[in-house]
Amino acid sequence: MKTDAYTKSVLTVIALCLVVLVLRGVDLVPRATAGAGTARQGIPTDRPIFVNNDGSINVRLQGIEGPLNVNVSAVGGNRVYGDKLPVQNK
């Protein structure tokens, strides 16, 4: 019995799809996942982090009394003027 080019191409496509399905479940490179427990700095990582509606996160600093000065005067050696940060395109 003689098989034509159409049958060979269809069987090749089916075989390739089966190979893709089999290799999909095999992890050739281990995946990076976040683990539970305590981080190196003593910050527990098994608690959820609550994010505000605007995307910011509330942070409480211990051992600091009064307001913390966070005025940025320069970024990477470039002065900051007003509300514009210097950006370099690479």
C-alpha cells in the first residue's frame, strides 16, 4: 500500500503535537518559586502584604522617632529638579 504526501504530513503534525504535549509536563530547567518561612532579615514571608488602592504599601519603621526626611536631591549623580527624575535610555 502506497502512502501519499498528505497522509505523511498529517501524521507528522500529529506526532509533533504529541511530543509537545509530553514535553509540556517535563521541567528541564527547575522553576523558581517563593518559599514560606522567614527571610534573612527576619521579615516573615508567610504573611500577606496588603497593598493600598493606589498601589502603595504602608511601612512602619521601628526605632525612628519623628518624621523621616526622604528628600531626593540626586539620582545617579544627576540633580533632580522639581518633580522630574533624570532618565537615561540605553
